[in-house]
Amino acid sequence: MKYVCINCGYIYDPAEGDPVGDIPPGTPFAELPDDWVCPICYVSQDQFDPMD
């Protein structure tokens, strides 16, 4: 499931991971490190909502 940052609109796609944050492809949102933040606007994970 993809998650969208409610602050800036960045979409975290587990299939792609986050190359900027050294998150490998295939990493589910629930398994991101606690200190991971949005690579665009740097808000925390609680500012993300699941996408339908």
C-alpha cells in the first residue's frame, strides 16, 4: 500500500522505497525506521495517510 504525505503530497511507494533515505525497494511503510521522514518536506511518518 502506498502512503501520501499530507503536508506536501509526496507518495511513499514500497515497491520503490526511498533512495534518498537509503530505504531499499520492497520496504513496507510499517517497517520504515522510526527516524525516517518525508524526503521532500521532512515531516514525520504520522503526517502520512494510506492511499486507496
